[in-house]
Amino acid sequence: MNEPGQDLKDAVNRKASLAQTISAVAWSFFGVRRGRDHEKDMARLNPVHVVIAGLLGAALFVLMLVLLVRWVIGSGVAGS
């Protein structure tokens, strides 16, 4: 039987590349992922890296929306 917290230590020590982590997070934002790929991700991704990449992805998404809205309002397309 594992020591308390050993599963978390094992998960944090997983080694996946930055590209693999970003790819998994991007697919999760898009909402399409095969079950087999999801299982592979769960086995190799570091949860801390996934959380950081998710927060950065969400911030980038919000920033892009804000810039798009400012551009549309500034261009006069939305006005009457």
C-alpha cells in the first residue's frame, strides 16, 4: 500500500513535454478528445503543468475576446 500522498508525488513527477501539455489543454478547450488519447494524457501529464497551462490559455482567450470587441467597437461596425 502506498504512503499517504504518494500518488500525488508520483503525478507531480511525470515528465511530459511542454508541447504535449499545451496540446492536451488546447484539445480540452476545443472540447474534442478521443478516449484513448485522454487516457495517455492522464498517465503522462503533470497536473501542475496542466493547471498552469489552463490558466494561461484561459487568460489568452479572454484577452483575445477583449481585443476583438475593442476592434469591432473601434471600427464602427457595431455602431449605428
